[in-house]
Amino acid sequence: MLLAIELSREVLYLTAPNPRVACLIVKDNQLLAAGVTQQAGGPHAEVMALRQAQTRGHNVAGTTIYVTLEPCSHYGRTPPCVDALVQAQPARVVVAMPDPNPLVAGQGFGRLREAGIQVQAPICAEQALEVNPGFVSRMTRNRPWVWLKSAVSIDGQIALANGLSQWITGPQARADGHHWRARSSVVLTGLRTVLADDPQMTVRDVETPRQPIRAVVDTRFEIPETARILNGSPTWIFTCHHDADKAQRLAERQVQTVVMPERDGRVDLAAVLQWMGHNDVNEVHVEGGASLHGALLEAGLADELLVYMAPKILGAGRGMFTIPMRQSLADQDDFRFVEQAALGDDIRLRLRHQGHWQALVHSVSQVPQT
Amino acid sequence: MLLAIELSREVLYLTAPNPRVACLIVKDNQLLAAGVTQQAGGPHAEVMALRQAQTRGHNVAGTTIYVTLEPCSHYGRTPPCVDALVQAQPARVVVAMPDPNPLVAGQGFGRLREAGIQVQAPICAEQALEVNPGFVSRMTRNRPWVWLKSAVSIDGQIALANGLSQWITGPQARADGHHWRARSSVVLTGLRTVLADDPQMTVRDVETPRQPIRAVVDTRFEIPETARILNGSPTWIFTCHHDADKAQRLAERQVQTVVMPERDGRVDLAAVLQWMGHNDVNEVHVEGGASLHGALLEAGLADELLVYMAPKILGAGRGMFTIPMRQSLADQDDFRFVEQAALGDDIRLRLRHQGHWQALVHSVSQVPQT
């Protein structure tokens, strides 16, 4: 199963809004065939693996099939995978985690069992969840899984006092940052970052078959129409300010303006994420400044922190998070370190919100009764 | 040799001001005996290993002896180890690094070669240096090896804006901090930390046969005589202010007051470290606040950073280093990450000043010609 989960990472950049899934067909400890989910609308992992088995002339009857997610039981853009599996008649299907999609939710397992196929699940659910936190989040919380990406000095500064921030970290850290952009559905930033750095926010340093949607939180709709983030693939602007003319001009350039409620003087970020959840967004890579990151943190909407740290010392510069002053060390956000990695001269720290993560783990740790 | 270097770590807390050294006696790939340097005044590693070989009834003639530092050739508190080795007549002596002590500096090797013993050195010098940076620093730079210990939040704050800092990190990180105190010759702090936290700065969370000397940078000699750091084992106060009465009262309590030149409105820190170098201090563990750490950094006197990071976010609190405002990201201090480790909920980051470290490496990478 861990091999299947590893294989499913091959399509991290590809399948959104569908989950990344891999399927292995095994008989007598021999791998007969493997498959991974293709681009949305294309075949799922199970069908890919069954096709490969067929091409190779293997009979799937009596085999064990490993899948990293419960096979779908409904007609989406493709026919249900359980039908294909039932037809192939493996002896056993081992599944990493149930599909939290209410359209599936245990029905996939039920259909297999009815067909006399032995089902074993969940197996390595938490490891499988690592590959698809966004999909599970959208299905169970109606909002995407959100990480905040920062590049900081040892002393936690994202820029000098004069605003200079390019480049705190080196090329390997920047390329790694593009990997995280590439796996996301949306790259989100704030107006201040657009004004300060005029970033493109596209994926360039890693190869990808798909560019995420770029998005800007721009409460007063002040974004200059010359901003580079408005060029190329679709961009979303979340604002509280109506300006039909500007919106119309931008719409002609694939830029969608979404008017949102205001909260605490800025776009209501919970509403933005809920809107994204309804619009098939699984994972959001936030790459803004202290203001946007602090606001997401304070609103309890940050699920992970992705921190690239350079071996530099900046002294009094610009901090990572603009948040209200804390009075006690106990006022904490329940983050946990999950990984430290070296990237050239820099390091990458990943932290996860323990409560948010445990809720997702819980949702995939039990097989619903059907 | 790597085994010997590992063994030498057993006496990290013990041997100061002597270096930590281990010695292995090997014949036909069998370990006959091992020894490590004892408390200052006690036998060195070579003598301990030779004694063990004798006790076990092994003849050392014709063996290979591994030592992590060039055997001493001078009479210090103990007779020269080369004499004991020459008498034992091993076939070969393999040494990790030459002794930078000008009283030895290649003469140990010379004496062994004269006695017809084959000498191989240096072997794994940089790894051996990791165990004794302070000793090599004192011998080659006339000042100790200095690390700055901080406990910080993810966003680089050592305290809340209200000054609250106990405890940012958890018990495992604190115990690890005591390990670093225990290996040091001196634990150095600043007056502000004494006034704010009234710390003891002793080693309590790990077992140690020796307490380091505590020291306080106190430019105006303002330390309250009730401060806990003045109790127990010896303490040094570095000040620019003469107060014979106060100094006399403190002297009766094993507290030595050292009057130092002033520089930039505070005790001249370079002079403090030079004084320490002359007073047999190998390693200094600095555990102060942003002011002392910033000043050491700015003076180019910080060799390592030992950063314990908690998964907390403090927002606008107190930063790690008070340093002049930087204008460019190129104004950098040449630190490199050398290690990341998880300690309970926290992590430990270690950074080393590349230039300072390379100078030490250079000094032990060549065998002086005698």
C-alpha cells in the first residue's frame, strides 16, 4: 500500500479537482499492473491498472487489488470504477481510505462486498491522506486545505525594514516553492504583494501539465490592470468593491471578479475559502505578506505553514504575521512540526494545524456502514 | 577512527580545559583496549587505553593505536603521552588531528616517527574538530568558541511584547539546552536577563560531574547581590564600573569581578573573550537576550547559533537580535545550517559561522613539519 501511495504522488500536479489515486494489481506477490488517475475527465487509477493488466494479457480474477482511495460508485465524468472492478472479479480489494465524497462514502465498499469481493480498509489512511488533504477537506469541510508559504530569515523576518525581500532564500528553496504551487488548485496572494513585487505567481521552476488558478485578495479592487498576475491563465480577484467596468475589462482577459462580504475591514476570508470549496478548489497555496497570512491565521483558516528559512539575520525588518498582540504563551494555534528538510543553503520547515489535521484523519479512519 | 571520535564524546562534560580525546588499541581488527581523557589533572586517553591493555594482559607492541588528537609531547599536569606510546611500541599510530597547542604542534608526531612508529594523520579531522572546537579555537585564536542559544517562536520572537518568555519551548528542548551548558566552560548572560528572569544558569536537567562557570556582562555593575546567579559555583562579572566594596563582598562568595574596557557603550566583548581565552575557557554558551546576542553578532564574535524553535506564533514580540538596520540582503554573516533535530514538540536548528569554522578546520587539516 505504501508503494501505491508513493505512486499516487506522481500525479500530484495533474488530477485536480479529482483526488490523486494509484492502483496496483498483485498476484502471488507479483505486480501485474499499476495505474494512476489521469487529468480530470480521464480514466481513474483502477481503470488504468485494469487496462494495463489486459494489455499485458493478465487475468485479474483472483488477484489482490490495492487502491489508495475507495473506488467510486457514481457516474461523474467517467463511469463508476466499482463496476469495472466487479467485472474483473479480484479476490480482494485493499483500500487505503474511504472516499469522503458523500456520493461514494462507503457505497464503493458495499458494491464490492455484494459482488463477493473481500474488502480490507482502511490501511495507511493517514499516509494516503497526506497526498489528498485538499480533496478530503473539500468533501468534509466544504473548503480547501490551505497552507501559508513564507521565506524568512533565522530571526523570522520576511523582508528588510526597507521592504527588500528578493531573494531571501536560494534557487533550490524557490524551486521547491514552485513544486508546492504546482500541486495546488489555487495560488492566493494579497494586493500588497502584487503592488510590492508584481509577481506572476505561475509555476515555472518545475514542469507541470497544469497551471493553478491565481487569486488575489483585493478588498477595494485596487489592482492595477497592468499587474503581471492578470496575464496568462485564469485569475480570480476577491473584493468587496463593485466596479462593473473594471470587472468587465478584466473578464475579457480571463480574470473573474468575485464580490465578497466584508469582515473586519477586509474581504471575508472564510467566505472566500467557502466559495473556493464550491468551485472545486482542493488545495490553496497562499504566498502573501504578513497581513494576509496573519488574517488567515487569526481566522483559524490556516491548515499548514510552509516555511523556507535562510541562514540570514535581518534584525528589525518585517515579521511573518500581523496578528493582535498576545498576552500569554498559552494563546496558541495548535501547530505541530511535521518535517524539516535541507534545500541547498536553506531549510524547509512544515507545520500542520493539529486540530484541523486530526479532523481529516478521523474522517478517513472509519469505513462508513452502508 | 569514527568510533574513537564517538567515544570521545563520552567526556564532553568532563575534561575542560583539556580537550576530549579517545584512544583505541587494535590488533588484527580486534579492539584490545580503549580509553578517554579524564578530568583535568587525571590521565589522558592514551594512558587510560594503555593501562586497560595491560590490565587485560595484552601486549601493545605491533598494534595500531587510534587517537582523536595528536599525543602530547610536553610535561603539563601529566607526563607526555608520547613517552608512554614510544615505550609501548605500537606498529602504527593513527591520529584524527594535530594538536594546535604550540607546545605540541607536530612534535608529538615527530617523537613517534623517531621511535620508528608509523604515523598516519590527519584522518577525519573535521569530525574530530566537532568535539573540540573550543580547545582548537583557544589554541589558534586565543579566544573560546562561542555559541548563542535562543528559544524562539516560528516567527523568531524570544518573548511576548510584555516580556513573557518562560517557557516558549518544552522540557526536551530545555534539557537539551542543559546538555549544551554542561559541555561549555562558561555560561554567559547579560544583566537584562538576570533582572528579567533571575536565572541560576546552572546545569540541572542533565547529570554532570562539573558545573561551568557562570558569567554576566554587566557594564555598570548593577547586578543585585541577591541574584541567584551569584550563588553556588564560581561566577564572573564583566563590567566597566569600579566598585571595590561591592567587588569585595562578591569575592567572598566566589564571584570574581573583572573590569574591562568599554566599547560602544558597553563592556568590550572582544576583550571579554580574549580574557576568557587566557583563562582556559574553551567553549562559551551564551544565553542572553537580543541585546547581548546582537552585540556579539555585530562584533563578529558569534561562532554558532543554537536555536530552539517552538511551534508557536507570537506576532509582534521581542526579536532575537538587536542589530543595526540592514540595507541589503547581501549584508550577511556567513552562517550555514549544520543540523536540524526534533526535540519533543520543538526543533533545534544549529548554524555555524562558515568563515570561523573553516579557519579552525584549516588549522587541524595539515600536520606541521617538525
